[in-house]
Amino acid sequence: MPQMSGDAYVGRFAPSPTGPLHCGSVIAALASFLDARAAGGTWRLRIDDVDSGRARDEAAAEILRALEALGLHWDGPVQYQDPRRDQYQNALERLRESGRAYPCACSRREIAAVAPIGPAGMIYPGTCRNGLPAGRRARSWRFAMAPGELSFSDRHAGRQSLEAATGIGDFIIRRGDGLHAYHLAMVVDDAALGVTDVVRGGDLRPATFPQLALRQSLDLPTPRYLHLPIAVDPHGRKLSKTNGAPPVDLTQPGAALIDALSFLGQAPDAEMAGAPAREVLEWAVANWRPALIPRSSERRV
């Protein structure tokens, strides 16, 4: 499988347009932005709207406005997933032709009744792996996971490994509603952008394993990874739109950036308090030190 070269850094931020940016989103956006800019690379923006049932146009526009208010200016055009569905289907066909994709008739309820839980979710029991049961019609398509170890080196957490077949199993790549799944869309899109480095929240670290398997099967380059500590609220819940995380306060963008930098272990001197976003970002790019990111897997904000 091809590896990314270190010559031209390409990073990206890929929010889902289901609501406004919150503090956890800003932390991920800022870290990926700083990592790219400190390396003299480019920083791309993708709106992950492959799930059309949840994506909202107004949320996508709000995210773009928030990034601009924070001074996190991206390079090149914004990549949207919705117009790229043919590319995802082409990838699925390649997997089918190579024997790495198969139709599945099982419902989520049927699987949940018997499936063990692995790091990345339910592990499919293989009911349809050797053909659809008699009288059943295909609902979705699954990736046929090969046995063996999957591993990657995380720039924050070190070497990560997992036995593919027993730790992940055969995961969905096209859903029952006809939409292509996140893992498939993401790896195809990252390859199209030429992404060399993925910087994102640690809650997505388990997702790296199925994505690695897809990259290998599609002969796509593997980026470097840096997974960040997960931002949690005072109750220990991950900051997310689902958990009702409040939008970031854009009336004080410099303060929002300083808060995110503090979470990342990059806090500037007290004299930076009250500085505009542009000055905070200039300092942050010049002083970006990934080694200072706290080692804890979760941190309260």
C-alpha cells in the first residue's frame, strides 16, 4: 500500500453540517490548521454531508462563517460529499469486483441481538458473508474484512493495533437507505484531496482501523494520524451536537482560540489575553508543539 511522502503536507478539517461549531469542533479545527500551517502545508475543508438525512445547508453555511470569524481560512474550494456519490459507488464496485464487498440482508435489530461489541461498534456475525439467506433480499453492502493485524502509528498515542476480523468484522459501506457509509466516503475523499495528515478527535481513533482496511483494498495512500484528547463537559460527556454542546462564542474569537490552545497544551502568555484572532493565530503557528498536547485521553473544558 502506498505511503504518503513528507514533501507536501495536506491537512483537512471535515465537520458534519448538523449544527454550529462548538468548543470540541474548534479544538479539532485549530489543531489541524496549526499542524498544516506550521509545516508550511495546505489546509483543506470538507463538509461531510454524505448523510443527507441529517445534513443541513444552513448548518454548513454557519460552519463556514464561524471558521472565517476565527481566522481559520482554508485553501482551495470547499469539498462537499453530496455531489461525489458516483465516486463512492465506483469505489464500491471496485471492492465488489475484487471480492471485498458483498450484499447483506440483515437488519440492525437482528445484528444487535447476537453481535459482540468491538472498539468500533457492533461486530457483524457474518450471516450473509457466503450468500444471502434463502428468501431474503439485500438491504446493504458490507466490506469483507480479511483476518490479520491492522496497525498505525499515532503521533499522540503511539502504535495502535487491532486484529481486523475479530476486532472490527465486516462493516457497512452502503446503507440500507442507499447512502454510502462514512468510512467509504471519507477515504475516497481524503485521497481526492491528497491528504497526507489527519488530525482529529480521539473518539475517531477506532474508526482508523476500518478506514485503513479500505485504503489497503482500494490501493489508496495512508496518511499520518494525530488523534487529540476528547473534550468532555463537566459531567464527563463528550462535547457534541448530540449532547447539546453550546455553539462557540464568535463575539470573542481570540478568546475562543486561546481556550482551544489551552486545551491543547499550547497556552500563550497571559499578555495575549484580549488579542484579536489574527494575532493569536500568528503566535500559535510559530509556537505549535504537538508534543505538548496532554497525554490524557479525555479532558474537561
